[in-house]
Amino acid sequence: MSSNPSQLRLGIAGLGTVGIGVIKIVEDNADLLSARTGQKITIAAVSARDRGRDRGVDLGAYAWHDNAVDLAGDDNVDLVVELMGGSDGPAYALAKACLAAGKPFVTANKALIATHGKELAQLAEGKKAALRFEAAVAGGIPIIKALTEGLSANNISGLHGILNGTCNYILTRMEREGLPFDEVLADAQRIGYAEADPTFDIDGIDTAHKTAILAAIAFGMAPDIDNLPTEGIRNIVSVDIDYARELGYRIKLLGVARQQDDGVEVRVHPAMVPLSSPLANVMDATNAVTVSGDHVGPTGYEGAGAGQGPTASAVVGDIVDVARGVWYPPFGVPAAELGSPAHLGSEAHIGTYYIRLKVADVPGVMADITQTLAREKVSIDSMLQRGHADDGGVYIVLTTHETTEEAANAALNHFNALECVLESPAMLRIEAA
Ligand SMILES: NC(=O)c1ccc[n+]([C@@H]2O[C@H](COP(=O)([O-])OP(=O)(O)OC[C@H]3O[C@@H](n4cnc5c(N)ncnc54)[C@H](OP(=O)(O)O)[C@@H]3O)[C@@H](O)[C@H]2O)c1
């Protein structure tokens, strides 16, 4: 730390959207930050790839490092802020170099923490160095602080999150404007709401990184991205959005982590949530998380999940904590105690389901369907039959009572083999989020 205890000098690796946002807050709100921490928070050094790029802020007063990892060894830097991104490469090297040297490290990098979180936490704890990553999950929403601090008295029974603004934006527009997925995605890319390569967002990987981090803190388990069943929103079609609404639900991409009798169930997938639930009414690019604890009951958090201001706000909140001397194990419990509790696969999931079938409009179809479900011990909660699809088929839409995912999948496999079923059935989980 600085030899002058009344100042905290930052080294910022990455000068893109978030990095520049952090510089703006540190410069604009210098007096406020000083009053709140009792320290002068300054920027000593920065790093990015392209030194010549105009970034809209004057970087002339700050030392420049071509190699971001050198920030770890810069004696004029008390705390390193990593805003480059990527689970490996320079972000990982910089994190290890800082923490091994006992230098506090703040990051917005969900991929880094979801992949290497336990190892980095162990390094941090060994040196009592801070490792903070509030901005890595749900941007400006202080959900990590809520879990590690405000809710620390509780056994968490479950959490649900809308954690990817791009997906929520796409689903919102599909519903509002009745547009197909591809068209909304292309438009979202054109206006900068989705990346040129949208895979991370729309295939649920970004949500999985964030869910793994939240589950780690909520349930004291190491983040485990490799064993996290993940489905994105690529296969959501307008007809399911319309039926969902008719049945009183809305489709959302959810990160779910739930304590079950024999382990913690962690998964990412689109789900139908009741229109009356808080998450159903989170629209556009907004993020939200609900968490239930044994004493506090249900709680909810909502706000901007990305963008320069909200994300930088979370990063600077972490810097303020470090300046105040706040320290605890990064995941709330010592990293050595982060277990790998029985991860329950999706087959073990018990829940209710929405199933949509396109069938030939011939006698006996209903009997085939109900017999198939009965054979797998899946009981029907509600059933709709709707007029002719373009090709003369008929849609049959049903919701089930509680059943295992294994049974629901088995029924789907049998449906696929029925002659009257004209295309692969669609299935969505229903979540009382
Ligand atoms: N944007 C958001 O709304 C948001 C929200 C939550 C979390 N995050 C996370 O915040 C981090 C930064 O995101 P961002 O949107 O600010 O990214 P960005 O705009 O793409 O900026 C990345 C910055 O990192 C620099 N960089 C990349 N590789 C580097 C290397 N090898 N050495 C030095 N600098 C390097 C780039 O340098 P050049 O500019 O010279 O190319 C750029 O300045 C990521 O981990 C992201 O997941 C972002």
C-alpha cells in the first residue's frame, strides 16, 4: 500500500467502455470519494493496447504501461483495476501477479472469476489482499454485496436472475413487436445492443458465468462453469411467446441456483415465469435478481446490468471498500472451504413444464398424446388446442403438474416418434421466479 496512508493510487488495465467510466467517476467525484473513504483516490498508471487512441479523456497525467501485467509491480500503484476482459491471457496473469504480491485487485471480469475464482481467492486470502468483483454480475446492481454482506445471516434457499441485458432486450422486442428472433438480433447488432459475435450472450454463456459466481457466494461452492447446464434463447419462437402470454406467463432467460435436498441445482435456460412475478416485469436491457433467505424471505434487486456508468459505479464501489479497509474472503467463506457439492444435473430437476406440439388434424391425436404422457407419469395441468398452422397442422399446447425433467424428456422423445406429430415438440420449464 501507499507509504502515504491518506491516498490510494490506482492502476487501470483496460481503457474501453468501463475503464474510461471508472476514470470519469474517480475524476468527477474526487471530493465525494475522499469524504467517504478518508483517502485521496487517484489514478497513477493505465494500460491498454493502443496508446495512440483518442479515448475522450486526458490520460497525459498517468504513467502508461504497454504490458498491463507490469501494473502489478509498479510501486506507484496501490490497487489494480482490471477492465480488459477474458478468462485467461493478460487478465488472469495480472490477477495472479497482483494477488501473489499482496496488491488489491478489483475487476469487472465475470469470465475470469467464473473460471479461476477459487484459485484467485486462495491467493488473495493468503496475502489478505482484496479481490473484489461486484461489477462482474449484473453491472450496477450491488448483488454481490447483498449476498456477502446484507444477507449473510441467512441460509439461501434459491436465487433467480435476469443477468443478460441483450437477451432480455431481444425477448422484450420479440413479444412487443411480434418479430422473429433473427430479425430482432440483427437490429440489436445494428444499434449496438448486441455484439457482432453474439454467441456469449444469446447462448447463455454470459449468464452462466454470472450465475456460477452468484451460486458460489450464495451456497459456498466453487464457481463451476464446466458443470453448469446452459441453454440460450436461439430457439425461442414467437408462437411460444404468444402462448406463454395466453397462459399467463412471460419467457425470460434465467440463471437459477436452488438448494435441493441432495445438492445445489444451478442452471441457465429460458423459462416461463408467471406474469405476476417480479422477474416477468423486468423489460428491455434491465437486469434483476431475486434471492430468498430462510429469515429474510424473498428479496429483489433491479437495475442497469451493463453500460459505462452503471458498471463503473460498481467498480468504484469496490475501490471505496478497499480504501475503507473492508476485507473478507472474496466468496464470503474461505476459499479452501468452497466445496463442490453434488451438482444436480437437469434430469433431476423437478418442476412444471410447457410443451408445444404441432400435430396432424386427424382423429385420435389427443388420445395418443394423453396416453404418452400417462405412460411417463406426467400429468396435465392445462391444455389448449389452437387453429391451423400454415401447413395445416394444429398446435396443441399443454402445461404439466410437477414432474421430473427426465420424465418430461422421455415424453418428448415418445412424441417425436408419433406419426401424428409434425415437428419436434418445444418444451420450456416453468419457474415460479
Ligand atoms: N461494457 C459493459 O457494460 C460491461 C458490463 C459488465 C462487465 N463488463 C466487463 O468489463 C470488462 C471490460 O469491458 P469493456 O466493455 O470496457 O471492454 P472494451 O470496451 O472492449 O475495452 C477493453 C479494454 O481492454 C484493453 N485491452 C484488451 N486487451 C488488452 C491487453 N492485452 N493489454 C492491455 N489492454 C488490453 C483494450 O485496449 P484498446 O482500447 O487499446 O484496444 C480496451 O481498452 C470485461 O471483463 C467485461 O466483461 C463490461
